[in-house]
Amino acid sequence: MTAFSKGRHLCDGTTFPVLVWRFASPTLAISSAAVGGGIGTRSWVVNAQVPRDYTRTDLSAHVREIATANGCAGDGVGMLTAASVDEVDSASEAGVEAWATVGVRLVTWAADADDRAFEWTPGTINVVASLPARCTEAALVNAVMTATEAKTQALFERQVPGTGTASDAVCIVCPASGAAEPFAGPRSPLGAALARVVHAAVAGGIRGGAR
């Protein structure tokens, strides 16, 4: 079971909002986040807003501070963004849930010249999705592809000139036990629902404005 809530954290003397997902028992996760990324069991996920001039390099320590302040214990996944996390958009279908915080001030094309790359900024598109069935590791990788394609489709449809930002992150969680789903591509039953809810959440964030 995924419990979602909003909390607060202190950064450089200013209080910022944070989104918190807590799991009743350790949950299988795949994530591209710098903190807690990879594949493994996790007990929580946080998506924390930080200042646009954020300069901390001890990301693991900072995420642990944020998690502890919001009642999270054990291992988890930490995402940071300068986008407004209070403006989170969400969607659900067939037991699949997705949440997106959308910052599109500095978008980029994935296949672009090196000298076209933007300087890193913590304004990002962060996506968290929860699946109702356990997936094989291959299906989890496939789920990341599906979610990313759905995000890019939403950007294309809203005429955003890029495939994302240079610091986008994704986290997908599923039960750690039970029969494993072998597929999560966009035309599999599980992947189709995932694609639609991620697309809806990201599209909702874009409609809310480039934050």
C-alpha cells in the first residue's frame, strides 16, 4: 500500500514543500534518482522542492535529512527539483497511479549537439508511479521506457520544444512479492495503463505552466 502525503523541509533557512510516499512494507523500486536510484527494495520516496540556486553537493545527506524530518525510516529514493511540488499533478487507472511535478524552463532535445546542452538546473520533470503487480527486472526497465515515452508524448502534444530537461528523474514502484508481470511496454495491459496515467499527469503539469 502506498501512502502519499505532503510535508515540509528547511533548506538554506527557507521552508520548502516536499512530497512523501511511504510504503507499508519494503517495495520493489526502479529509479534514475541520484539518491536511492537503481533497482532494489525501498521504504519511501521523497520529491523535495529546493531553491533555484541550490548548491549542495552532499545529496545523500540532504535527502536523509528531509526523509527523517518527514518520518521516513529505512532506505528510500530522493528526488530534488526547483519546480513547485505543491503543484503536483496525478492520475490513476486500473490500480496504476502516477504523480508528476513539471518544470520546463530549460528543456533540451535528447539527441542534440554538446554545445547546445544547458547548464544543470534543479528545475525538472519528476515522475513517480506505482504499479499494482510485481514486475520482473526486465519489465521494470520496460516500465521506465514506457513512462519516459509517455512524458515525451505529452511534451510533444503541448508543443514544448524538447524531450525533457537534462535532470529529469523517474521512480516506479511495485510489490516486492507475488507473481511477476513479464511485460510493461505501452501495449501490454500494465504498461498501457502506466503510459496513460504518466501522460495525463505530465500533461496536467504542462497545462499548469512552465514552473
